[in-house]
Amino acid sequence: MRHADDELYPPCPPDLSGMLAASATHTLAWRAAGRRDGVPALLIHGGPGGGACPVQRRLLDPGFYRIVQLDQRGCGESRPHAETAENTTADLIADMERLRRHLGIARWLLVGGSWGATLALGYAQAHPERVRGLILRGVFLGRAREIRWFLSGMGTIFPEAWGRFAGHLAPAERGDLLHAYHARLMHPDPRVHLPAACAWARYEAACCSLIPSDSWALPARDPAALALARLEAHYFIHNVFLGENALLAGMPAIRHLPAAIVQGRYDMVCPIASADALRRAWPEAAWTVVPDAGHAALEPGIRRAVMRAAERFKTLR
């Protein structure tokens, strides 16, 4: 199936879906689309807590790939919603492997952006024999400096968005944004946690694209905002359940795997320094810097680079 260089593939609804029991607490929603006997590709969503996005299936050729998506614990259609118990990086990696076995897939291509890139690296390092290759976008390595940048550094570029983000809190709380937001997001009263969730999600969304847009604004009680904000705060306050530089230290296990790294030059959510650190640890990976893009997956230059990488990966065996 061919596509113009600047166009996505046509919409590709899933033809198979289900709910997978992951623990006594969590049941996970998954779906598969595209060619039934195609090369398996797992699209790993961002966040944590972002949920799988249907439009991202259009980055891959449905006439060649068997496209699999999984809503990670606590988000999307997985249940319970916005649950932080039994929700760690190791749990999510185990869930990916659980789904692979459930679907009878021997090896798959991993395609992930932002937090999805974090999980792709973590899964590949844990199960390198199950991975055909990796396409990574907007790299996040889970280091303390990256979390600090998200919470305060982005304000040097987006002071208006950061001002609204910090301004949601009382002045006495603004010295420690993460703990203050975490306390509100974990509060049982929706009158407390929902406004905090929307303030967090709006801040992130406002900083995602090279050209900010009001279309990112979320309704005041959007349930997706709660999963995104609560789970991001949960992971950040626990240093994403990874040791500092753990993913870079684990690179020897996967340097033999084919990989492509796509990074927006002006990515403010996950600045290019992290992708560059990964590139230096993985010189064999194909490296594409999109000169006129931020963080969002569907910015024209980002999506073109990801689609080109997926075309090159068709030759993998």
C-alpha cells in the first residue's frame, strides 16, 4: 500500500481486540489491526498514562504490518482507571511480554515515542531475543534531570504555560511542584484531583508542538487527563522505577538490534540531549533530527521520518 510522502496511511480499524488479565488488580485492553499474517509491530504509547491512540496506527503500512496496541495499566480502556497500585515500569514491561505470549508472536518490531521509547528500550533490554528492531521518537530516558526539566525547565521556553501550571497551586506549594501535584492528584475527591489533572495535562500539551495550538485544550473533567497526570506524577515521584542511567547502562544487551532514532530539534518535552546521549551509546542506530519539529508524533517532519524508518524496516527478517 503506497502513500504520499506527507500523508498518513488510511484509517485502519482493529479486527481483533480483547481484555488481558495482568494481575488481581489490572485488566488490560489490547487491539490488533492490519495484515493478519503481517510482520508484528507493537505501538507503545506515551505518558505514562497516555493510552493508545488510533491515529498512530496510520504511521505503519497495514498491508505489511500486523499492528498491535496495548493500553498500559490504568489508562485508555484498561481497568481500573488511573490506578497506581501494582503500576511500575517492571509491571508494564512484563505486560508487554504477557501480551506477546498471548498473541503467539515470536518477535516484533517496537515503535515507541516519549515514554513509549522508555518502555521500548526497557523491554528490549529485558527480552532482546523477542525484538526485531526499534523505532524510537522523542526519547525519554527516565533520568532525574529530564523530570526536573519537565516540571520547571520548560517554563524557560513556555513561561505562560508554566505560569498557569504553577499557578494552579497555592503559593506555599510552588516550591515543590511534583509533591504538591502528586498530593492533589492522589486525593480521593474529584473536586481536588480533576482540576489538578487538567492543569497538568494542559501544561504538557501546550509544550508538545513546535507551534502551540489551542486545540490541545482539554475539557474540565476529561477522564483521560486524570490517567495521564496521576500516572505521570506517580512515575516521576518514584524516579520512573529505574536507576539513574539504567537504560544507557543496559545498551550492550541490544546494540546488535536494528534501530532508528527520530528526534525533533525543538522538542521541549523531551529535549534532544537525551536522544543524543542514546545515539552516542548506540552509534549503530539510524539517527534523524527533524529540524522543524517539537515533540508531537504527528508533526509533519516527525511522522515522515517515522514512516520512512518503518519502510526501511520492511527488509528485516
